[in-house]
Amino acid sequence: MKDAYSLILSAIDNGIYRPGDRLVESELAERFGVSRTPVREALQRLETQSMLKRDGRSLIVATLDHNQLAELYTVRAELEALAARLAARHATPEEVRVLAGMVEDDRAILGDPQALARANRRFHHQIHLASHNRYLVQQLDLVHRSMALMARTSLAAQGRDVVTLDEHQAIVDAIAAHDGAAAEQALRHHISMAFETRLKEEARLAEEDEG
């Protein structure tokens, strides 16, 4: 059974609790069927990891500002590119087939941004595992944990879902060909396009709010 920390973290990662949502100790204890003491300790731990922040006497799920977003994508691009390069070198035939199957299966959920977002996390995690470098996987887990603090998925942008799967296919093709440089380039391009899409969406939504 997962501990309170893992349960709350998973709930944030899966969008049950979104950036800006208030987390109440008693409600969390009831939801997850645990006592309040481990919940309190988990909330304190998440606060020290900047996953939660204080709002008066309450704790809310943190939100990334523009600078934090840019910093996160910079680190993500470097680490993900390294993972792709290593995957091209170390991935087994079975791992390559799993990645290819993920891309094919994900075409069935085009038009469902939330489902695609979950599938996207699984796809990237599979690349991390295929790098066969446990320390890199640990660092990427931390990066992707922070990705949960983004209020919206870039896959909700019009046309981004189809393009994303095409980009995923290019990454898989390079890994399958054991071309480390091409895999790295394909993944850097993928992350760059995702970041650009997110910035455009943020600007569009800000303009709508002002209007």
C-alpha cells in the first residue's frame, strides 16, 4: 500500500488536485483512508519540495511562474535528450517495440487531451527506462513531478496532439536505428515545440482574461 506522501503526489500528478487547489489535512486523511499524522508529515515534505506553498494558514498546490517554466523546460530538454541518446545505444528490441506500440495505440485517443497527457508521461518514462541509467531516471522523475504543477497540458492546443505523435514516432525511429544523435535531436525538437505551444497558449489565455 502506498504511503500518504505517494498518494498525495500521485493525486497531484494525475490532476485530481490542480495548481491553486487547497489541500485540507482532514479531507486528505478521509480520502486516502489514513490517519492525519502521516498526512501532515507528507504535506510538510511536499512543501519543502516546493510542490505546495503557503496561502495564509493553508497549503495549496504550487503554480509555476514564467521563469520557473522556462527553467524547467531547459533542464527537461537536456535530460530528456540525454535519455534519448542513451536509449538509442542501450534499448533492447523489446523496449523499442513497446515504444512503437505506444505511439500506435495513442492514435486511438487523439482528441482527448487528458488521456493523451497521461499517455505522453508513460511514453517519456519508457524512454527514461530504456536509457538504462538509474541516476538519470531519478533526475527525470523529479523533473516530471514538477511538470504536474502546470495548470494545463499543451496537448489541448489545436492540432498539437497529432503533431506530438508524429514527433514521438520520429524519436522511436531514431532509437530503433540506434542513431543517438538523431534521437537526441528529435527529442530536443519535441520538447522545444511543446514549450513553444505552451507559451502561445499562456499568452492566448492571458489575452482572453484581459478581454
